[in-house]
Amino acid sequence: MQRKNFSKDFKLQVLQELEAGKTLGQVCQEHELKQSLVCRWRREQEQSPQYAFGGRGNPSKEDTKTARLEQK
């Protein structure tokens, strides 16, 4: 079985649903996620919001494009 990769936007959307009042069980069932995974995302977001969900050290295409434009 392969691991699923979730985008930063998707993770933030799930966390916003929790903040809006949905229960952890509801959110996990709707998106077919494990509760431990969502709890880890929430913990990452609380500990360091500016660095949460940064990826695997590779900048996104949009970040790369922005950096090139700033260089010019």
C-alpha cells in the first residue's frame, strides 16, 4: 500500500473544519483520514505555524518562480 501525500492547502482545510466546530471523528470520517494523522497535523500547526507542512525540503513550483522573479 502506498502512502498518500496531502497538500498543505488540504491539511489547512481539515484543520479549519475542526476550528469551525466539527468533531475530530466527523472530519476524519468525511475525508477518510486516521485520527492520529489529523492530531499530528494539528500539533505541527500549533508548535510552529510558519514552518508547518513545509514539504520534504523541496520548494514548491510557485516558491521557485517567485524566487526567480525576485532575483531579477
